[in-house]
Amino acid sequence: MMRLPLFEFRAPRSLEEAARILDGERANAMPLAGGTDLLPNMKRRQQVPRTLVSLCHIESLSGIELSDSGLRLGACLTLSDITADPRLRNGLTALAQAASLVATPQIRNMATLGGNICLDTRCNYYDQSYEWRKSINFCLKKDGTTCWVAPGSSKCVAVSSTDTGPALMALGARVRLVSRSGEREVLLSDLYNNDGIDYLKRRPDEILAEVLLDSFDGWKSTYWKLRRRGSFDFPVLSVAAAARLSRDNVVEDAQIVVGSSACRPLPATDAAKLLLGRLLNLETITEAAALAARIAKPLDNTDFDMTWRKRVTAEFVTYALRELRGDDVRAERESFTRYAFE
């Protein structure tokens, strides 16, 4: 049985109090929300904070505020809350879909939006027990000096496996980061680094407090996820797409994001630009899907063959864009997991 290391537990009642604790503890402390990623990592000694600062008793972090100008989502909203909220539909459907596809119902009841955004990067060599990792002299991401995926690399290539991250990036989300020294608002796309170790630009003394979204009236969005099993598993490929279409299915604006193919979610900027001003027909969709697949460069550190995962990227972008134009793709959604075994 893997046991948690000793730690001090703090349960502040306000955001200001939590920020003071993190400011005093700095790198020795970590914020705790649902704990569905952090606590297993602590059992494997991947993360070993001396102090955990619980955010669960801070009411301001668990609300949803909807206005004409947009939406504010508290970082401690559970993924089940997001999945069940009828306001997160149409333009925001990608977020609800992404939240609904994380793990299992029991985990979604605990896991939070902020926690999933800040999810630790993953790798077959890193996500093992302490004893297993010790037997190979650890790895570059934690306690070692060698990246066993790419031994000649000086950079860790652990993969970003957040589901809500790509969906929110496609929706142009911003996040509010709060610390004792003040607060700042950054685009979610700017929060991520393409580095398996230093994968977030959030400082140790900062709390991700809110996700901010502009109004998405007139938009449609969708999220597609590849994993071996139909539930529980982390994504080994994900695609989020959002678009505003005219009545004639001409693309007025669009965003495409590819997830789980690098250390951060990757915006498919060229593919999105190609769509602008064009009819969303099969020819346009095929061209955009091919462009989006170019940025996906998966490595052999998660499930499935990496060359197959790259090839499937174009198919997933195709499914997503077809769904945005109104095609019935329910059969594809139900079958792609089975297709993965063929």
C-alpha cells in the first residue's frame, strides 16, 4: 500500500488567508482542491509539499457568475458541477463535454476545474511507484538526470493530459491568478509552457482563482478525446474546436486546439486561419484537418503507437469540424474507442 508522506494541513476560509499562507511557505506548500491528482502523486513521491493549503472552504472559488459580457467560473467548481450546468451549452459545449469525459463519476465529484487545468504532466516512466522509478535511477522530471523517452534530450517531454485545458483554450479563456502581492489575468494559452517539468507559468505563491470567458453567443464548440477505455483513462489525444458560422455555414471565426500531443495543449493556428471566410464543406475540413495534424508530434511515452496517434489527429479534427457544421457524428463518437483496438 502506498502511503501519503507527512504534511501539515491548513484550511483557510478566505482567498486572502490562503494567499498569505502560500506567500510564507513558497515552494514548500501547494494548494489543494479535489486532490484527485495531487494526492496520488504524493503517494508516489512525485510531489512532496510540506504543507497543503485546502481551498475547499473558500466559497468565492465555487461559484458561477453569468452576465451579458461573459462567464466567471470558480476554480473549485467540480467537474460534475460543470457537466450538469445547463448554461454551459451551445458555444460552451466543449467545456461541458471535456469535463464529462474526465475519469469516472466518483472522481468528477471531487476533481475541480482549476485542478484539471493545472494537471501535472504525465509519462510512462514518471507515473510509476517510487520503487519502480528508483530501480531505473529515476527520470529527468523527478530525482533523475535522464529522460528515458528521449535519452539525448536535456528537456523533459512528459505530456499535458488536461481535458478542460484544450477546451477552454479553444474558447479563448483567461484565468485570474491571485497572490499576496496582487493579482493578474492571463490568457489560458499563455499559462502553459512546452516543458514537461516547468509546465505552468503559475508561481508557487499564486492561486488560480477563476476562469473568465467572454460571451459565446452565435458560437458552437466541441471536444473529442481518444483513450483506450471508454472511461477513467487520461487522453492520449484530444481535439477542441470552436467556430462562429454564418447561416450558409461560412466560417466567420474559429479556433482549434490539439491536446495530449506535447507538454502543453497546442493551438492549431494555421488550420483555424484556413477556415476563415470559407464554406465548411468536406474539402475545407480535409485541408484544415491536415494542417492541424502537422503540429501533433506525439512521443512514445503514453498509450498506443505514436505514429498512429499522429495519424488519428486529422480524423479527430475532421469529426470535430463536421459536428460544428451540424453533421450527426454520434456513431463516430461511440465507435472510435473500439476503432483504437483494430
